[in-house]
Amino acid sequence: MKRAPRYTAALPEQSFTADWTSLMRTFIKPDSDTCRSAMMKYMEQIIFELHDFLSRNVGITSQTSLKELATAFSDTRIPDQPEQKLSRVIKEIIDDLAPNAVNVASPYFVGHMTSAIPFFMLPLKVIVTALNQNVVKLETSKAVSLLERQTLARIHRLIYEKPADFYATHAQNTATTLGGFTDGGTAANMTALWVARNRAFGPVNGFDGIEAEGLIRAYAAHDVDRSVILVSRRGHYSLRKIPGILGIGNKNVIPIAVDAHNRTDVAEMERAIETYTTPSARTKIIAVIGIAGSTETGCVDDLHRLADICQAHDIHFHVDAAWGGPTLMSDTYAHLLSGVERADSVTIDGHKQFYMPMGCGMVMFRNPEHMNAIAYHANYVNRRGSVDLGIKSIAGSREANSLILASALNIMGRKGYGLLIDHGIELAREFADLIRAHALFELTSAPELNILTYRVCPPAFKAALDTDDADQRIAVDRMLNEINRNIQRIQRENGKSFVSRTAFQHPDAPDEKRVVLRSVLMNPMTDIQILKTVLDEQVAIFNAHFSGITPPV
Ligand SMILES: *Cc1c(COP(=O)(O)O)cnc(C)c1O
């Protein structure tokens, strides 16, 4: 780090005084040539200095400790008088803040679902800010709301491939809704489950529905004591948070076992449905969730079989394709998501494999009437029959990120995105081969999409695990967990490359975990040479810290 970030209200180098005339100037577009060239300079600074900084510094982050940073960010006063000019603010962000942030664009940063984005996203985001449309209502967005509806229809069509006249009928129809934009996958999943809950506890004689009357009266009216959501153990943690908010209770998210490929064990799912649908269980199943690209392993459930079961029992079938959805744009790999078109609702994140900046999730509904279950109106906004997109949305005021996706789809085309998807999946397979061929490592989940997990597991440990003695396997795994946790941490602290880590339930004991390293391959600049370097660094860390270690036998 060059110097500590100075986000403190230390004495300004220049002193300013707040006054009306200067304040007004900040609301007017640069009017003189001098102002304009200053503005251009700022944009240049951001695009080139910041972007160049990121591409020059393939390292992940500075060595500055969190403790040092916490000290630098400890002044909680708002400066009384204006303290900095924009030029200085930008300079400090570039010089002091950015080096201590995380370079998620680095091709060596292969641990999370946040990565490099195409440069054209930057001007598109600037446009969204410059227009500052609020798509909660037509009166603050007009054409931008219609563009958003068109974009939703395009994504809906990518998933559901309904006939052209379906989209001609619904794309701009104020009575129906194909889906909605949210700030991310969590809110998209929440929207889907909110709709599913309201449909499961709809009006019956004398009862106006759960949205109006609440959970207690809903259970009484529907003659149940409980409602549940069924999803595999690989479900995203948002699926536990949401039932908390919806009042269902997160203990009622029932974790279904997975098979050897990390996919929902369909027989287990069927058994759970049998259990909860017997009248004596007095339980309503709100939704069954299929995963299309699990966060931890990138695996895809057998969506057709889950759809069959849901159809047979008339249960809402939601597919969480927050990660995997864009795979549908690949000619080669779209088939991996086969069955997604049978889902009642589907979540896709824009800020993951559509390579958009943060803040874009989407939820789509097969039936364009279903979102009516969450419609809200007000006198001054969201009037009945209007185009106002805020009628069926958790958010009120909302930025027009749909404009970024709409433009990106035109710039990239389906084929362009398809190439990115293919690169990730094929690189993950190559990386898996590399891991399999290396004596020090063990592949713990083969990549189905572009995510894989593995761990350091030296030959002596592999041999020690090859036993009928479950206690011994657990003891060996505990030691491996320690080794892998430390290797991941040391590599992160070295700051050159980054993989993440997660833990899976131990096959021999439900209370035990198996720690694994997790790699997410979405950056098109990452190649197999870079991944080899990442592994080499892990080997070096192992040799430096653990080479003498032997398994507990
Ligand atoms: C990322 C992710 C989510 C949550 O999305 P956010 O945008 O982080 O809110 C949900 N489900 C899956 C499968 C995900 O990968």
C-alpha cells in the first residue's frame, strides 16, 4: 500500500464555504468549455486510470490489514463545510481506496461469482445515472419502462420459448406480467416465493387470502398448521432467509439429500412430498425448488423429473437459475438446463453470468397472471391498469438497470454470451483434469457448469481414507480440513490469487464437515496457465507449512 486511505475529516488542504451560487453550479451541466474539459478529464481519469490500475494490478488486493483499514475509516463526523473537490475525491479513490479494495477483475481471482465485466458496462451505467429514471412508475420513466418490459420478454423467451403470438400479447400488456427486475437473486427468489405463498394460501370462503389476513388465519382457513419449502442441501442460503421474512419460518425449509453428483435426490424429494401431503401432516407445500447451477458446486438438478412431480401434485415449481440461467445462450450447453421451461418461476441474476455491474436480478413467471398475487396500488402511483412497474415488486423506487441488460444483449448477441459460457465450462473441465492428474489434490465435485470444488489431499491421506473405519476417515478429514482452511487463507493473504472455500456435510457423520476449495471460472481472461499458477502456489504453501504432516492412523 502506498499510503493509508484518508477517509477522515482531517484538515482540508483548501478551505471551502458552502454557498448557494457554487451549489447551483453542481446541478448544471458543465456550461463553459473549461468546465466541460474538466468533466472529460474526470471521466478519462475513471475510465483509464482506474481501469488501467485494475488491469495492471493482477494482484487481488493490497497487504494492508483490516485493522489498519478500520483505523483509517473511524472518523464518523460529517464535515461542516465542503472539504474536497471532485477531482480530489476521484484521485483519492484511485490512489488510496482502489488498491485496498478487491480486484475482482483479475484473472487470478477465481473464487467468487463476481468477476471482470466488459468495458462497455461502464458507459451504460453512466447513462442509467445520467437519465436517472425511476421505473417504479411510468411518470418517471415512460419509454424506459416499456424497454424494461421488452427486456423481460426477451429473457422470458430465452427460458420458456413460447410462440411469437404469446409475446405479442403479453410483452406490453398492462394486465399481465412476464416477470420483474430486482436488485439481485435473493430478491428474485423472494418474489417467486412470495407469489407461491400467496397462491398456496389464496382466498377460500370467508377468507381473503394470506397477503390480506396473515399467516395465522391462513393456516386456519386452509386447515393446516405448517407450510414448507422443499429444496436440496445445495440450495442458496437466501432460500432460508426468505421464509423468515415471509413468516413461514426457516426451519420449514426442508433440506433434501443430494446424490453423488450434488443433484437433488429425486426419490428423497418424492418421499418428502408423500410425507407432507398426507392429511395427518396438516402441512401445505408452498414450493419445490430446483437448482440450475448451485452456488457451491455449479450442479444442475434433474429439472424434468422435479417438474413431473410438481405437476402431479400441483405444487409451485421454482427454479433457482441465478447462476446457471445464461447457459441457455450457449448452443453447446443449453441442454444442461433442459426442463427449466417447465418451471412456474425462474430466478436469473444479471450481475453474474450476464456480466452486468452489481444490482441486477430477475424473476420470470411461466403464467403471466401469477404476479397478480403480489399487486399493490396507491393513489398517486401504481394505479390500476397502468404500466407502472412498481405494482408487482418488492422495491419501490428502482433504477433502470434493465437498460444495461437491453443494451448488452444487443452488443453481445446470444452468440457472444454463448462464447463466454462455453469458455467457462470448457476451462472448468480442463482444470478438473489438471487437478485429477496432480497427486497432491483431490477433485471433490466435477464441474457440470463452470464451478468445481477440490481439496489438498496428499497421497498418504488418500491411503488413510481408504478404510472401512469411519472414525479414522473422520479423523483424517478433520486434519485435511485444517490444512485446506489454512492454505486458502494464506493464499488469500498473499494477495496474488484467490479461490474460495466451502464445506460439505461429511458422508460418515452429519455433524462433521469436509472443507473444500471452490473455483468459479467466468473471467474470459483466465486460462489454464493461470489456473496452473494458482495450483502451483497452493503446492508451494503446502510444502512450506505442511510438508512433514502425516495422517492420524
Ligand atoms: C447468487 C445466488 C443467489 C443470490 O443472489 P444475490 O444476487 O447474491 O442476491 C441465489 N441463488 C443462487 C443459486 C445464486 O448463485
